[in-house]
Amino acid sequence: MDHVTLSVIVPCYNEERGIHELHYRVTRVCQAHIGDSYELLLINDGSRDTTWQLMKEIAGLDHHVVAINLSRNFGHQLALSAGLQLCRGELIFMLDADLQDPPELLPDMVARLNEGFDVVYGQRIKREGETLFKKASAFAFYRLLNKLVDIDIPPDTGDFRLINRRVVDILNKMPEHYRFIRGMVSWIGLRQTAFPYERAARFAGESKYPIRKMLRFSMDAITSFSVRPLRLASYIGILFGVCAFFLLLYIIINYFLGYSVKGWTSLVVLILFLGGIQLIVAGVMGEYLGRLYIEAKGRPMFVIQEIISNSTSQS
Ligand code: UDP
Ligand code: MG
């Protein structure tokens, strides 16, 4: 496998409206700053529109483009992982297809990396065109995540980043299915630095992360990097033990003061409350157990249906 200087990796899911613009802008910046030794990996993550047809066309016309078709929709993180496994670059630039993260920042990020870093990650200082809810939930999520996990995952970062071959090789050796790539990169450590930038609005199309997917993604992130939620049961148990002790004191004092114990309302409330907590704790355990089950099966992360690159195509 011969190497190239730079691989640009772009997972695409229903991105037919933006893919030509993406190709144009990536090509322009790569030609100007890298020269000829680069590749653009477009990964089609089971799109339902014409994304794959367009990708094939682009790959047929431009020998820098490698079009990879996954056999179905595997999700953003796995599509990205497919690209990471297939890329040949010494430097790897991860990008979203919607051009929210400007490819034009590449030269500045390469300069930063050359100062002696292994990872230059984009950190959003501003987000255009995203709903208040999305911004607020992202803000809360990154802060909660940092409270729960033991490694430092920098807030307000996405997968928009430039990494070197050393980091990619380590990432590719990490076998987990539930992949939270920005966290995995943080876990690796080495020399990492932030690159502040302003996140643009989507060029075309809609966000592929509705609330449901965002929640699942957050669960993946937390369960991949922390077992703290599992300890929830013990903490709550201790808390209730202490409460029960004081309640007992209260009842004994009341008894000697001659007050009778009133009604059953408090009892019912307590039962419901404790029942609720038990269910939550069981649910948390289930989340981990389910993931353990999936990982234990050891299936491949994704299935590649077809790779198209210039005139050579493989199935
Ligand atoms: N994406 C993907 N598979 C999916 C969902 C999304 O490959 O199942 C791609 C999508 O095409 C885009 C990137 O992942 O290039 C980020 O998705 P999106 O822009 O919808 O996320 P947001 O920026 O809204 O968080
Ligand atoms: Mg986006």
C-alpha cells in the first residue's frame, strides 16, 4: 500500500445536495496546499438518495477520490471508522459532508500539527444555523460527560480534526463497536491541541442527528468511557440509609412527645420513589449489559459493499 501525504475522510448520509460543493472545496484547498499527494475518501453510509451515484461519478472523474459504499446505514462513527481503516495518508483530516467545518482551515491546522502535535482538534467557539436546543443540549452534554468520565474530553469538539498516522494506527487497533471517536482520541493521549474555529451552518440538507440519535450517541459516549453510573446504586443506597436513620430518630422523638404517626401518604410516596430508583438502576445496568453482549459477539464493525477508485473497482 503506497502512502500519500494527506487523507481527507468524509462520511456521507443523504448528502446529495452538498457533495459536489464538498468535492470542489476539498480539491481546491488540497491542490493549493498539499499538491498532488492526497486522497479524498467519501464513505456512503447507506444513503437513501442519489449520494452513491454522485460519489461514483466523482470518483470516475477524479483519481484522488475513493468512493466507499457500506452495505447499509451503520451510523456516522462507524462510517468514519471505515474511512480510518482504509486511508493511506500520513496525515488524516476528518470532515463532515455538510461543510459545517470549513475545509479551508486545513493549512492552518497542518501548520499547527507541524509545531509538534499528534492531534489538532477543532473546537467550536461559535455555531451558526443550529437551534438553541441543539446548542444548549450539546453544552450540557459535554459538561456532564466530563463530570462522569476519567479522561479529559475537551468540550465543544466534534470529529473535525487533523491527526497523524501514529494516532490512526492506534485507533484502528481499538476493537470496540460502540465508538465515540472524539473520546477515543482523547483516551490515546499523546500531544494534542485545540484549534478554535467558528462552525458554519449546514451547506444543504438537514441534520442527521435527531433527538433520538443524539440521546443514543450520548449514552454510547458515557458508557464507553465511564462505569460511574453503575455505582449509582451504592451511592443512592448510602444516601437512603442515612435518611432512614434520621427518619427513625424523628419517629422515636415523636413517640415520646406523644404524637401519633399520621396517614399512609408518606409511605406510598416512599414506595413509589424507591421503586422508581430501583428501575433506573436496573436500566443503567441493562445499558452496560446490552453493550457487553453486542461486543461479545465480536462481529465486524461494518461491511463494505464496494470501493470505486478511478478505473479500478472492487467488490
Ligand atoms: N452521517 C453518517 N451516517 C449517519 C448520520 C450522519 O455518515 O447515520 C454523516 C453526515 O452525512 C455528516 C456527518 O455524519 O457528514 C455529521 O452528521 P450531521 O451533519 O447530520 O450532524 P450534526 O452536524 O447535525 O451534528
Ligand atoms: Mg452537520
